[in-house]
Amino acid sequence: MLDSALARIGSPGSRRFARFLVVGALNAAVGYGLFVGFVLLGLAPEIALLLATILGVVFNFVTTGHYVFGNRDRSRVLRFIAVYAAVYVFNAAALRLMTVLSVPPLAAQLLLLPIAAIMTFVALRSFVFKGKSL
């Protein structure tokens, strides 16, 4: 049903980005839920973000690789991890800056999610799953 709805969207690139948003919403909900849980357990926001990122990478590789890019090539996992590591470094630095500016960590991370999602999509499309894909 979702695929048929997405099929009506214009270009293949637009459909790929729409699939990324759907899969990304699930991945982000899981990742943010883990982040919130770790913060509520008393972990520092940067550590909570690191743990949530690590736990989400394998799930994200499978869902994003298969559903968004139509690619199950496991040899790409190191590049996938590198993308997530780079986005994590940016995200952690921005999160630290926002908390120093007195933005509560849960709100700060919620504001950073769309930026991190766009960065991730562009990097995955350009560096990990470039070439033949859906």
C-alpha cells in the first residue's frame, strides 16, 4: 500500500527521498526513544546520543539499504558506519552547543533531527549507495 502511494510521486529521486523519510521516521523514532531513555537514566546527552546511534546502525543499514536504496550489499556497511559516525560528530557538537546555550537536551536533539536526517540522506546517496538503486 505504501509503495503504491509512493509510486505516484514524480521522479525516482523523489520517490527514493520519500521512502527515506518513511524509513527515517521509524529509525528516528527508535533512535530518539533510546536517546530519551538514556537521558532519563541519567547519562550525559552526548553518551546517550552515542549509545542510541550505535544501537540503531545495524537496523538502519538493513531498512535503509533495502527499502530506500534497493541494495543489500553488506560490503557497504563500513561506509554506512562512517556516514553515521560523521553525522554523530556533527550532531554531538551541535547538541553540546545548544545545551551550553541553555536549550534543554531533549528539545535540542528534537530540533537537530531534521538536519541530521538530511545530512544522512545526502551522504548515503552520494557515498554509500551511489550507483544502481531504486
